[in-house]
Amino acid sequence: MTDPVLRAENLRKSFGGLVAVDDVSFAVEESTIVGLIGPNGAGKSTTFNLLSGFHELDDGEVIFEGERVGGLSPHERAQRGMVRTFQITRELTGMRVMANMLLAAQDHPGEKVLSALVNTDSVDSREERARERAEDLLKFLELWELRDEYAGNLSGGQRKLLELGRALMADPDVLLLDEPVAGVNPDLTDRLLARIDDLQSERGMTFVIVEHDMDVIMSISDKVVGMHNGEVLSVGTPEEVKRDDRMLEAYLGGAV
Ligand SMILES: Nc1ncnc2c1ncn2[C@@H]1O[C@H](COP(=O)(O)OP(=O)(O)O)[C@@H](O)[C@H]1O
Ligand SMILES: [Mg+2]
């Protein structure tokens, strides 16, 4: 394993009197898939929002590629290569799949290092490149046949694939996913996880995947961080964390 590309250092976040995330630290090594698991209310989504910048830290720091990013906006973090997925909004459901992808490119015009070069290009050639990228990604995700379909007509699983595709338009180094297969049928769940696995093994991408159901990400995670009551209870291989008595208790005791 190489150096961590992302580090959570003593993250802390309260809502009123409730401590949702309490001194959470873990490292995410480059080109690995880290699963953040725990029963409902464990603090996974809050941790996710602290990593991506959607919540302000009460304390602690987020280190991305060796630099403190805890004070940066979600957009600034995305420009550096740390991107999260978004649900397809109501507005986007009324647009076709291809348009959804192209709009995501507009939201992320800076493909990091490339942006300096790209900015000297004409608008036409930038749009052409975005189209090519969208086509490649839609084929990769097996959504190409649906490119002219309205996003609102997609199944729940197909929408999740489109959400992944939109995030990939930004060419991220690290992709943060919150419950990417929740409500998705088994076939599409397998396809989604297989594509994530491909992106890691073939393109060296890094993933942090928040998941409530331990079994879902057991097979693809290199490392699992188990949370309960806002704290990290257990860190290790999927097997180690699954067998950890403290995690078993957390799941039994938690309001699953
Ligand atoms: N915006 C918020 N305002 C108040 N309480 C919140 C907010 N977000 C989360 N919480 C509380 O923080 C705790 C952790 O929630 P969350 O991070 O969503 O857990 P998980 O994703 O593991 O289910 C829960 O008790 C939840 O009710
Ligand atoms: Mg959650």
C-alpha cells in the first residue's frame, strides 16, 4: 500500500447537544476502496459530509494529498480531485441521460491539471471532448442505449449508475459514495460494484463508500472502518471487522 491520499484526523461534529461524530480518524490509501460501515445513526453520513465539505468541522482536519482541505468548500475540494456523487434532482429528471452527463461536465469545467490547457481551447473542442467522455462513460456503465431517455424514466439502479457517471465526468482521484446501492436491485448492484472495482483496479481510483449493509461492500473493500455512536470502533480487513464482537454488538444493539 502507498501513502494515504486522504486522511480524517480527529473529526468532530455536533448538532445541538448531540455529538454525531466524535474524534474520528482513519486513513485512505491511494487506489484502494475503503468501506465506512455501521448501524443507522452511527455517524457515517456526517463523516462523509465532513470529508466532502458539506458540513463544517467543529474540530479536526481533513488531509487530501498531503494538504489541509478542512476549510475548503465542496467545490474547491472537487477541483482538487475529491468528488462526491449527488442524487439526480427533480430538475435533472426532466432532462435526457446524455444532457445530464454534459451538464455535469459544465459543473466541473476544471479537469484539474488539464484545465489550464483546456481553457485555451475553443468552446467547440471542449464540448466535443465532453461528448466523447460522456459516450465512453455511458458505454462503460452500460447506459449508452438509454442516452436519449429522460433521466426520470430510469429505474432506481440506473439512476445510481447515472449519478456515478456524472461524478466521473469530473475525472476524480477520490470518489466519495454514500449508500450507492441503497434500493438497487441485485443485478444492478452487482454491475455498480463491478464498475467501481474496475475503476479502482484499472484506473487506480480511490473510493470511500458509506454503507449500512456490511455484506454489500465486503467483497470489494480493501479496508473497512466500522463506526458506532459517532466513534470508530473497528478498523481492518472486511473479514476482521465483520468478526469483531464490538461491531456485532453495535449492529444488534443499534436501531437497524
Ligand atoms: N443535520 C442534522 N441535524 C441534527 N442531527 C443530525 C443531523 N445529521 C445527523 N444527525 C444525527 O447525527 C447522528 C448521526 O447521523 P448520521 O451521520 O446520518 O448517521 P448514519 O449515516 O450512520 O446513519 C444521528 O443521531 C442523527 O440523528
Ligand atoms: Mg447515512
